[in-house]
Amino acid sequence: MQYICDAPGVKTWFRIETEGEAVLESDAMGHAVEKHFRHAWEAAANSYQATSSPFIERNIGLKAHVQRMMPLFLTLRDDEGKTLVTAMLPPGGEDDPHFRIIVVGPENRDPYPEHGDAIGALGGHFGLVLNRDRCYPYR
């Protein structure tokens, strides 16, 4: 996982970088982030155009390409490492009106009442408005 930013209440946002991390997030939170992560990874990998033709060098830039192209999958953790919130933001964390931002708590529950300040900190870090109406899909 990659550190992204701190949040109020001794909480921290991290980027989920691997399928294994996504599996652990799904298990801890009781939702399907691993499925969404896998689909996004595959779509980004399929769009990769190798810049070199020798077989051994073909995939040198694949991981960087995938991380640039796929949505950001993020996890909010407390100071003991407990998973609190999962978020999916547009690639690069840049605003995209056609991208459906998702922010959910354990078992897809609404995280805003308990962690709204931390979600706001994540939005501030990326310059995005992450309000409940826009980001929580299960109203």
C-alpha cells in the first residue's frame, strides 16, 4: 500500500496497489472491491502498448501504465490498521464528470456519519468534492 494522506482522528488514507491488497480489503470490509480492482487492472493492462519489441523488455512499463490508467482504490485505516472506509476515485485522482466515485464502509454501509471528516480530507487532498450524494451509491 502507498501512503496518500492523513485524516482527522488519527486516521490515514492508503492506496491499494495490488490484487492481494484488494482481496484483504474485501475480506476485512465484506464487499467486492477486489472484483472491481481486478476488472480495472485487466482493462488497463489490455490497453498497454509496449514501447520495445524484444520479449524480455516488452512489459517494463506495464505496472506504471496500469497505475496511471486505472481508478485509484483507497482504504482508510485507523492507528491500529483497522479498515474503516474504501474509496474508488478517478485515475490520477483527477475530476472526471463521467466517472462514478464510490465511497463505502463495511458491508457497503454509509461511512459518512462516522468518517465524513476523513472523507473530506481525502477530497481536499485530490481537490475533489466527495459528498455523500455524489459518492455513496446505496441511498
